[in-house]
Amino acid sequence: MRNSTSVEQSIDNLAHRYLDHAPGGRVRAGLTEFVVFGLKQAWACVFGAALLAVIIAARLWYPDNAALASNDFLTLAAIVIQVLMISFKLETLRELRVILLFHVVGTVMELFKTDVGSWAYEAEGFLRIGAVPLFSGFMYAAVGSYMVRVFRLFDLRFDRYPRRWVTAVVAAGIYVNFFSHHYIFDARWVLFAAVVLVYGRCVMHFRVFRRRFKMPILVSFLLVALFIWFAENIGTWSRAWLYPNQLNGWQAVSIDKLLAWFLLMIISVVLVAWVYKPEPLEADDAAEVPRLRRVAP
């Protein structure tokens, strides 16, 4: 793997040792690919999973009368997680720069969205800007952490990736619409059509272990958006933040939010693509791909 951390290299080494000392067979090789895929996905989610675990723990066990407000506890916990990731070299400094950018972009949107009443946090604690606790920015950073890790862990390559300046224009339009739709025409469906038009021909190739697979990049956007929607349901159940219709009792986040997360994925992809330039499939790998079945991550 390119620029892999020690943990990531260990996953590959364990899989190699397993195959080297195990009897051959397509079933065993296929199971190995599946297990390595799961391990890499879990590792890509490590920051977000750790943060979500802390949010759930705070919901279940954090004392109501604690001297430290729960929002401040979540912020400090998120900082500790980030420091540990860097200290133990589980995250590269190059990735940290992208994650910090996600943090800033997300916090700006949080300030606006809470002000117009799209969602709300409990007004407590000192580590906040206005009504927005600082841990909220780390939730966007968790998305950024996942994106940069997946790009590297699966050695992503692309066929017919659109020009980056075109994707940047679409992403800018999406970000502006998150603000402007409160005052003027909501262009989210127009922007969705633009995303389909720009990325519709693009195919993503990813290496799990020894083999490469491929899938339309739009499918990967939808799958990641669905995963974030599930995480958002856990977050609102934990009362880390609430939508207006959840103030009198929790209920599942509307499935309509999938579109918002899908569009947010485009912003995420564009930010990551400016750090890890999308590269085409190499000739040797290209000869291998047609023989492989498609697999969804």
C-alpha cells in the first residue's frame, strides 16, 4: 500500500502469512479478500467509530450533575483521540491537514444551520462558538478521516475521472446551496443532476488485497452517504444534537437527509482529490480488472 501506516501494513502482512501457510483454493482466497476488506474498512472508520463510541457512552453513563458539561467532555475526548492518532502514527500529517480543512468547513456550516434552526445542540459548556459545541467540527473531520484513509488503503484508481476544476465548481455550488436555500430557490436536485452528469461515466477501481475490483463511483457515494445516515441516527439518539421534530421524543432521521449527505460527499471527494490526485488505472492492473466481478464496498 502507498504510504501505509504500521497498522495498515500489519493487516496486509497477516493476510499474506495466512495465505502462504494455508492450503490453496478459490474459496479460501475469496474469504481472505472479504476479511481484509472488512478490516480495512473498519480501520478507515477508526476515528469516526471512536468518536461515535464516546458519544454513545456519554449518553448512557455521563452523570447529569458532573462539573464538566457533557459537550465539553465530548470536545476534549475528540481532541485526545486526534492527538493519539498522530502520536502513535496512526494518521499522517498530510491527512491531518485535510481533516482540519473538513473541520473548518463543517464548523462554518454548523454555525449557520443552528442559527436558522435546522438542528440544535444543548446550550451548555464553555468549549463552543455561539450555540455550536466544538466537538461538532470533529464529526465532519471524521468523514474527512474516512475519505483520505479509503483513498490510500484501497489504492483507488479511476477511469474517466472528471476534470478537477469542474468538480470544484459543482462542490462550491453545493456548499453555497446549503446556505442559500433558506432564502432563495433550493437547487439541490439541480445539483444532484449536475453530479450525475459530471461523475456518471467515472468508474472506481480498488484493491482489497491481491485483487482489484471496480464499481461506478456514484454507487460508492450513495453507500457512504447511507452509512453516514445510520451514524447520524445514532448521534441524534444519543442527543448529541437534535432536529426540530426530535425535541419531544427521538425518531429516525428522515430518509430525505440522504440527499444532503450524498451532496456533502461531493465536497468531501473534491477536498481529498486536491491532496491525493485521482490517478488512472495502470496498464498491468487494467488487464486484471475485466476478469473480476464487481463488489460493493
